Amino acid sequence: MARTIRDLPDVDIVSIKTGINIVNMDSMRERVFAPALHGFLDTIREAKPDVPITVISPIYCPSAETRPGPTIPDGQGRFVTIDGFEQFRNGCLSLVRIREIIADVVDKRRTAGDPALHYVDGLTLFGAEDAHDLPDDLHPNPAGYRRMGERFAPGLAQLAATLD
């Protein structure tokens, strides 16, 4: 995906939402996630060194906030995070932890000279107070998606206003 974004012509702004599927699939450990995110951003920066990039962390997911995945359907129309094998849980990621890592990666890169990189905490777009719009405890309903867009739009407009 990073190569696809890198190779797109005439890009004004890039927004990346990452983390939820990594937690829900229990597909990466903490020691791998930050370097993978750095590599993803490095790949985009190869061709787009000055394009504003906004990295958005996961929105609220009740069962995975403090528990690492995997997250599976429960047969009742909801998603639940299940216990994994304890001996293999070292470095597993919860949403709380993955948000911290994403914010840290963005902060370090900005400090190192990438002022066009920005972070949006997914909880500001869709937090615990919005849980009533998660019919399956994972995916927002149309009202939830609309609210996320309405909350994201002002920041995006502000970023767009800084472009030449």
C-alpha cells in the first residue's frame, strides 16, 4: 500500500488510518509495529517528501481497548476479543498501546524534521461516547461514519488551507 501511495501522481494530502486490523488480527507484535510504520512512511516520503501526511490511530473498539486481539465474531452479531495463548502474548498490542506507539512515531519523525507529518487520535473522531453507533462493537453504522467525517473535516480543511 505504501508503494501505491508513493507512486500516485498529483497527491495533495495523504491520510492513513492504521492499527485496528493489526490489533484485531493479532498480526504484529510491539517490537515490529513501530519499525513497520516508519518503513511505511519512509516509502511514501521517497516520492512525496513534502506532501502533508496525517496518520490516524484506531477509533474506539470496546473489547480491544486494553486487551490484545484476536477479535472475532461471537455468533451474536458482535465482535469480541478473545484470550490468546498466554505463553505467546509477550508484546501483543491493545488499542491503547497502539495509539501510544503511533503518536510516538509521528512525534519522533516531526522532531527529526518532518513538519508535514501529523497525528490524529482516532478517539477524537469516534470515542467511547459514540459506542452506541457500533452495532457490532467494531464497525460504525452510517451515523457513526458521518460523525467521524464531520469531526475530521475541519482539521483536513485547515491542512488543505496551508497548501500553495
